[in-house]
Amino acid sequence: MAMPDTDVAIVGLGGIGSATALFAARLGQRVLGLEQFELGGHHRGASHDHSRIIRRSYHTEHYVRLTAGAYDAWREVETVSGEQCVWVTGGLDLFPPGAAIDAATYTSSMRAAGVPFEVVDGAEVRRRWPAITVDDDVVGLVQADTGLVSPDRAVPLLQRLARDHGADLRGGVAVRELRPGDDHVELMMDGVDVPVRAGTVVLAADAWTNELLRGLDAELPLTVLQEQVTYYDAPEPEPFALGRLPVWIWMDEPSFYGFPSFGRSGLKISQDCGGGEVTAGTRRFEPDAAILRRTDDFAHRFFGGRLGAALHTATCLYTLTPDRDFVLDRVPGYPRVLVAQGAAHGFKFAAWFGRTLAALAAGAPAPDDLAQFAFDRPTLRQPTGATRWLV
């Protein structure tokens, strides 16, 4: 297989890598994207299924402000493609009494960033969304901009657009080693005798990131969890339809989240960070019965028995940093290698990641708002368990 030299080589073509390929190609860079599995999206990592949350409500002002860039970058993709990427549903974050997650961190962060929201009680939640059953003392934060992005639609779209702008994307190519030089990085691949020489490499490899970093004597303290989502039958589908039900998050431990009907039959519900620790190589694709029981029980209570049986359960990987913040930085000592890690809440930001990484690869200075996502920040120097409750 002939491999060209390139300005930017991207390892991993999930949401972040595919967006990087598009934005780098639009900047006029020669782009080579390499995916160890098939192109068009696959089910082995973190960039698949029908829906992911996009929202302005976050636990810190920094993230709330960053979400503006997420929405803006997806709008840019929509403008380039003429296709819809974001479906706005409105959002409902729910905090029961004594919730493990502090509602004040969300209200204060949105207030500081100038993002409008509304606080309602459980009775008002039931009035607006009769399908939901919560007690009066539950606090609800309503934010109008919340919605969903579809990986199953967005990943193929980003790849098609990248190719339309000249990117060379190749599936079934596993990169095994990076060899930095003075003015380039060599990428060694399975089944390819001659390495690729790239001016910059972007690692967007999620659960496989450390396999490539070890060749640079670098490592991130990542925890990989096997998670799952379940679709439930809705015998009376109208209250759960897109436009009738908001995207919602139950802000407690355990934390659950869900969507209106979208993309396939049934209503999607999942527990956040409910799965066990795995690696990319040891994960399984069979559903975990214990998680399913917890999700069944919550779904029955939350929707007042209005849902039927589970129709389908799919697994995915969460790759977490200890502080659950992103990594978007150059590897210390290797300025030609950029790492992007979405910390299991990054798909909503995939287009923003891609636009930012493409600019950095083209030589733009790092903006100030990336300092929190540094590769060598203090919280990444100690391999502690990951913080939870971010979707």
C-alpha cells in the first residue's frame, strides 16, 4: 500500500479525528487520516449510536463558555454540508433532594457565562412533560439550547466532507509506532514497509491512545469503562417524540440520562459511568445484566410505568481522565504530536476539537482556554480514579 508524506496525519477517525480531517483539509493542509477499523463509523469505540447530548449547562463557567464554540463549530459543518447536525430539543437537568451533584455549580456557571436558564419544581416538570414522574421537591434546570448530535450521521458526514476537500482517509490501517524526527514524525503501520512522514500527528485514538504514547515515553492516566445504552418500547409514543420530550439528565448517584425518540424505535436511556473497568482489547459487546437491571428500574420509576420492555442494548467505551477534563495539547518534548482526549463527554465538542486541532497543526498559537486541558497538568500526574457525572 503506497502511503504519501503529508502535512497532517490523524490517527483515529471517530468524531474528533474525522472533524480534524475536515477542518485541516479546509485550511489547505495535506491530510492523511488513518483508522484501524472500517471507515464510516464503527461500534468498537466511543463515536457511534444514534444520539449524543449537546448542551450549554455545565458544572464550570469554563465549560459553559466552551459550549458556545461547540455549537458554532457544528453550525459551520452544517453550513459546509447543507445537512443538519444538531437537533435542539430543550434540556432538563434534574436534582433530587440531597443530590450527589450540586445544582448550584450549574446555575452559577451558566449565570456567570450569561446563558439563560429556568429553575422549576417537580410539579412544574410533570405539568410540562406529563410522561415524567418526579416528586415535587425535585429541582429542574431548564435550558432551551440543549439537544442532540448523531454520531451515526455525523461521522460519515465529516469523513465525506473531508474527502471532498482533498483529505486522504484510509480504513483498516493500524498505526503501531510513532518515531519523531527533527522536522517530521514517522508513523509505522501494520503491513506497510515504508513509514509515513508527517509534519504533525494528531492522536485521536481514545481508548487506544496510550498504546501509541508509550513509544514516546509518555502516558496518560486513563480509565476505560464499558458502558451501555438501552432502548425501551413506548406503547404510547407521542409523549416521547422529538419535540415533545427534552433531553434529560438525572443528576445524582447513580446518574441516568436519556433522549426523546430519535434514530430508531424506542426510547434511549443510559446510566452514566455504571460499567466496569476494561481495556480496548478486553472489552466485551454483551450487555451487563446488573446495569440493565438498574436502568430498567430507573426507567420504570422515572416514566411512571409508561415504558415497555427493553428492545435493544448496545455497549460503548468511556475513556476517562482522573479529573474528567479533556486533553488537547502537544505531548511534552514532542511538539509535532498533538493528543485529543474527549474524556467520555467529548462528542458534543467533536467539531470544536477538530477546528482547534486543525488550527494548531497549521501553526496557530494555543488559545488561553486550552490551559485546563494540558497534557501535564497536576491532576494527570497521579493515576487516581476518574470523577463521574458528566455526560
